[in-house]
Amino acid sequence: MTAIVADLDTWLAPLEGLVSGAVVDGVPVLLASRPGPVTGGIYFRVGYADETLPVGGITHLVEHLALHHHDLADRHTNGHTTEQWTGFHTTGTAGEVVAFLNEVCASMRDLPLGRIDTEKEILRAEAARNGRGGIGAAMRVWRYGARGPGLSGQDEEGLFRLGTDEVTGWVNTWFTSGNAVAFLTVDEVPAELSLGLPPGERRPVRLPPETLPSKPAWFRSGFDGIVLDAMVPRTPAANVFSAVVTRVLMRELRRDQGLSYDAGCGYDRIEADTARLTIHADALEAKAGVVTSVVAEILAGMRAGRVDRADIDAIREQAARELDLPDLGAAILPGTCIDLLLGADVMDPRDRAAMDAVTVEDVAEVARAVWADALVAISSGHGFGGATRAPHQSNSAVEGTTYTSLVKEGNELVIGPDGVTRRTPDSLVTVRFDDLAAIGAVADGARQLTGNDALSIAVEPTLWKGLDAEIVARDIDSRVPSEMVVPYPPREVDRIPEPPKNPAPLEPADSSPPAWDGFGPWAVWTAFALYVLAALASLPALIGLWSLMHDDLPREDQTIQIVWIGATALLWLFAGGLTFGVRRRIRLNEQG
């Protein structure tokens, strides 16, 4: 950050007349006035992607501690922790905004550490209400595992272990003057502004390696519709591509076919030269497959150059209209702050030359780059346009001691010097100690191992034959660095899982004999025999019935025919009743 601060005026030169800047206590402050209430904020280049799983949630915790003294209901005041940055902002009078910024920075120098446990409880309540990020978080986990951006889909494990030393060290590393930038919607820096922060350097974004072995890749999600994301270079053509996709999807899926309510393409700055494009389209469950096919067809067409020039022209006209905003400088302040933190070159929104130069082929080239890096979440079907399925289990097991399940036949747990494997007839999950993200530990011996690929194994000693807490401590805990351990709260005795007291014999479901309840296979053969006899007896019975109706038989023969007809009727009755019973039992079996 030092180099950027020293040359702030040069960096801001493309925005001359829109945004100005100054340096206060080592922190760059960007300025652009607008009428009405003043808005101000301060951003730090730190987010949950900079954490590790054992301290997950530490940035969010610092955000809450820094705002403890502020009554968030008094005015528009809030804090945000995102993937790459953490921000604090407020709106009010110039004096109120300056006081807010001063207080946030003062809090960073002297956090209310006595409230750590209270704020951790608040954060746990927030997580219980809001969950962890939805489909967007799932996309990050599938791409990055339990590292970097993938932590958005993991629980904030640090809330079980963080203390004053770790929180203080985090602030002194990340919430520093060299890693911050502030803004105000005023012309000049107020004399009362004081942004004293711990000294430090700008921390660049460092993305972890991806876990996907090949791309494009797809996985099945619970989101009804389709989501596709890809990392691409930050260029004007990528911006135009995003807008074109949004325009086309809304036209095709919502206006013309009525298949989606919300469809489009998001554009997020990730690094100085990298952006994330996220294409999405929702759908009713029954229509999700159709929507997925339509999106696949549209993107394939764009890769082949089938881009309507009229869409590009419409996007340019819309961008030109946005330049007519009377407060354009103030509107771009937050985004300009993020660019400064990311170390990106600033782009003048008034300069239309770059956008005007974007061609159909440029947009097609971005479409091809998106496909080459695509990760796709689908809710129906068996693939997406030639993409390979993302792996959802491990490809190898560790060697070691094998423990058999006391709950489910065929399940095994292997604990060895290199890690732990859980093996079932249908899956294989391995967490290796040299690729461990974190291990949750309960005093009763239970462990939750999570690998950097986000695959996890729960070890409950009570559910594996021959396993106990001492073996877990000897063969697992002793091989795990202490900084990877997250101490979970102790459990009540009745919360510790136990195997069934009198387990029923375990048999494959498809080999269980049907529960006939008295209607065994004999019933089928008996019914068949009765039908044969009834059929053979029916012809003489019909002849006898005809004779009786015409009264041409002696009385003794009439008695014989009546008996014969009655016996034949009983045969049919017994055969039908037996058949009804068998069929009813079969239907009950099929219903479980």
C-alpha cells in the first residue's frame, strides 16, 4: 500500500473532476461531494477468504467488536465482511460520519476484548438464522474446498476457540493503516478526521489452488435451476459479456418462455486483474431441466460467435445514460476504494473508448474463456454440455487399522499413520493428516476431520467395534498439529450416539423375502389348480344348466346337475378369493 499512497494523485488522475484524494494518518481517503446527507466508510483488505478453517469467523468477530459501541438502530450504520474485504459505513451529518470513522479506528487500537465470548454467541445465533451462503457458497466449496473463498460454505469454526491473543494478532496484521482506504462524500477532508490505526502493509489477495481436477465441471445441487461461475480476466469485454448474458437470459427465459423469474450474470472483482462471472437462472423444479438446456444452448451459441450486435449497442447506450448521473463521483467511491485495495488500475467510467471498441468476437472470446473455466451447478439431468462431473469422493484410501461399523454392515473406518478413511459400499472418503484443514475435538473422544478439499469424516468411537477415546488420542490426535484443533463444547451423556441395543440382522434390502403373512407361494399354486379345475368343470355345468332350463332331465339327474353347478361355482369363488388375498399382500409389501 505504501507505493500506492505515495502516488495517490497519479493513481486517481483518470478520475480527475470526479474523485479526489488525500492521506490521513497513513490511510488514503477518497472524496467526492454530493448534496444531502454525507456517507462515509472505511474498507480493509481482509475477508473470510484470508482465514483458515480453525480460525474461521475471526474477521467477522473483529467487525462486531469494532461496532460494539455504536447503536446500529440510531442511523444507517453497519459493517460487512465479504470474501475479500471488510467494510464499515454510515450516513448522517458530516460530524456524525467523522465521529463514526474515528470511533471505528479507535476500536481497532483498543478492541473491547472482554466482549469476545458475548459476540461469539451473537455470531452463532446469526449463523443459525441465516445459514452459510446458499448456492454461492456451495460453488466456492466445490472449486476451492475448505480454503480461501471455500470458507464461505464452512461453519465459523473459530467461534469455538478464538481468544484475545488471536484476535489482537489478527487486527495488528490485517486491520492496519497500510491495508485500509476510506471515503467521504464531501469536497475536503474534515479537520476532525482521525484514522489512527496499527501500522502495516497492504495484503494482496492470494487465492488457494483449486480442487477441481479438470474443467469445465458440473455437480448436482439443491438449487432449482442452474448456476455457472468462472474466473476470467478483468476487461471491458468481460463487462459487456456479463451484460449481454443478462439481457439474453431475461429475454429468453422470462419474457419469451416464462421459465425463470430471475436470470442473469454477475460480475465481481476478485483480484487486480481477475473477475468472477456468475451466470444464474432459477426455475420451478419441473422446469429446471428445460432451463438448463436453454442456458447451455445460449452459451454454446455465444462461444460460436452468435452474439447479436444490437444487444451490445443497447448495453453501450445504457452505460452512456448512467454517465448522466449528477453524483457520478460519489456513486463510484465504494468501488474505487475496492480497486485501490486490490491494487487494480482505476478506470474512468466516462471513457467510452474501451467499451466502444468491444466487438462480437471479443464477447465470443470471453464466452470461450468462461467455458474453459466453468463450474456448473445443476438440479436435474445427468450433465451439462460436455462438462465432466466434479469428484465428490476420494480416489484412494490410507493403510492402517480397520474398524467395522456397529450400526451399518459393510461400513469401515481405517485409521493409519497418514490419515483416516471412511469406506462404505458406495463411497470412499479420505482425510490425510498432511492435507488437513481442521479437526473438531470433543472431550468424549469424538472427532470431525475436514480436509482441504472440504471432504470430512466424523469419528464417533462408540459406533465402531474396538475403537475408543484412547485409540483416537494415540492414532489421530498425536499426528495433528495443535493449531488445527478446534475444541468443541462437551456433550451431555444422552447426546453421545450409541449403537442399537438389540440390532436386527443386517441383510441387503433387495434380498429380504416378502412378508406374505400366511400367503406363501403355496397360495399361488393352489389358486392356479382351482382355476384349472373350475375351468374343466364349467362345460358340464353349463350343459347341465341348459338342460335344467329346458326341463328335459329325470329328477335324479337334475339333482346331480344342481350339485355339479354349485361345486363349480364354489371352485371359482375359492380361486378368486385366494387370488385377491395374494394380490393385496403384494401391494402392501410394495408400500413398505
